[in-house]
Amino acid sequence: MSQGPPAGSVLQRSVAAPGNQPQSPEDEDRKVRRREKNRVAAQRSRRKQTQKADKLHEAWWCMSSVSAVQGYTASSSSAKAEQRNPASHIKQPYI
């Protein structure tokens, strides 16, 4: 009296779709196209993520350069900021 996986579940579909049977050429072509499309989408996603990180890094670099040029020191400005706002050490991202 063993019950199988629920109908329509991922496990049911993997059991129902035997991988040992030869696939039709259309199925094989569809599989190849899907993998290629997924590969391109993953590359695009990684590129966008890298560009976003680069932009944030550049913004951080500009902000730290401006702070250095204006003559702020970490000890004096952070001590004053800490007196005004105890959570001043938490930096907000600039996008």
C-alpha cells in the first residue's frame, strides 16, 4: 500500500518522464534551445549584477574622495556624528 508522489508534483513528473527512452529530434532541439536561452539569460544577469556592483563601488569611491578632499577625519567627524545620532556609523547606500 505504498502511495506515490502527488499527481503533478516535480517528483511525479520526473518519474513519469523516463530518461532512458530515446527522445525525438524535436524534443532534443527544444532542450538545446532552452539551455542556450538559459545560458544567455544567466550571462546577462551576471553582467547586470557586475555593472551594479561597479556603479556602487564608483559611488563609494567618489564619496570617500570628496570626504578626503574636504579634510574630514574619521575620528573628529565620527565622534561628532555619534553624539548627534547613535546610528551614524551605519552608511546608507547611494544608488
